Amino acid sequence: MLPSNKFHCPVNSVRISERTQSKGQARQNIFGQGFANIHCESLQATADLTFPVRMGLMFHKVTNPFICFILNSPLHSLLSGRLILITYTGKRSGKKHTLPVQYVESHNELVVFAGYHQHKKWWRNLMQESAISIRHHGKWLDASAKAFDGDIEVIVPVMPDYLRRFPASARIRGLTFDSKGNIEDLGKLCEEAKKVLMVRIRTLAPKGLMGS
């Protein structure tokens, strides 16, 4: 379970982050490789995006069917150490959608940081605790998921686990670790946490994800 105690960032070192990105920020690979829906779920208008961001979104849209095929096959171990499939139900359409997402295990749960989340819609179906299915290490499991948009009290305690697992994301955000593996600049961590979208996944399987 995630830590239940509330997390408080240093007041003097945290700025209110804007939801829009500068051109320099948009060129960054924003928090891992979030993926578009394999059913080609429509994205928000991308005319205002920079070329690298548009290309990144298009790349994931094209490669998602292949990734889903691998994760559903006996070859899943090639990708399942860092990717899972999630199947959720659209709140308006009532239809089921499946997509691959990058994850990390943290506090006996799975967490996903959605890349370019302002330009995707799938996570909006998870703003309330919702029932989903996930394919984790070759097994389909029932689970629940909830999205947190810039909620530092929830995101900051688990964000370092993600950054340690995917150090390129830490470098992009200008975050470094000390000799004990802790983030050196807590204020900067809080600032970055305000900009991200995290989805928390809890398994409903009796034995739990970590025992699968």
C-alpha cells in the first residue's frame, strides 16, 4: 500500500506549476513512455504540439498493437518487466479498451506515469476508483485503478521509485540521487510531481501482484 501519511513539500521551494509546456519542456520525453489506446482512441487536438511530441505520440500509436501482441504471447517476458496491459471501460461509451503502459512496483502496488498526459484521454476514465483488468507477467488479473493529476501528497512518495527504475526520466527532469539513493533536491521533486499524471493500480487477485 502507498504511505497513508500526508506528504508536505518545502513551501519556499515549490512553485505553482503551469499546465502548459514551453517548447523546451515539450521536447523532453515526459515521464516515461505512456502509450495511446490500441483501439486508436482519439487524442486531443495536437495542432499546437511541437514536431517531436507529435512524432512521439504517433510512434506509440503505431507500435501499440505490436506491443500488445507480444505481451499477450509466450514471449511476454521480453517486455513484461517494464510494461503491462490494462483493460478499462470507457465512462461514456461503455466499451472496453486495452493499452500497454510502462509501470513500476512501489509499496506493493503498481504505478504508471502517463507520458504527454494532457494530450490523452484514457486516464480520464480513472479519475474515480475504477475496476480494470491487467496483464502482468503473462497473467490477467482483476484490479482497481485511480488517476492522480499533480497530487503531490500521493505522487511524491512513490515518484523516486519510478525514477530509480527509469533513470533517464530523472536526468530529463534534472533530478539526481545521493549516495543513499534518495532524491537530493526535494523541492525540485515536488515541482516535477505537480506536472505529472500518475495512475495507481491495486490488484484484486487473492495472492497479490507481487506473488504472481
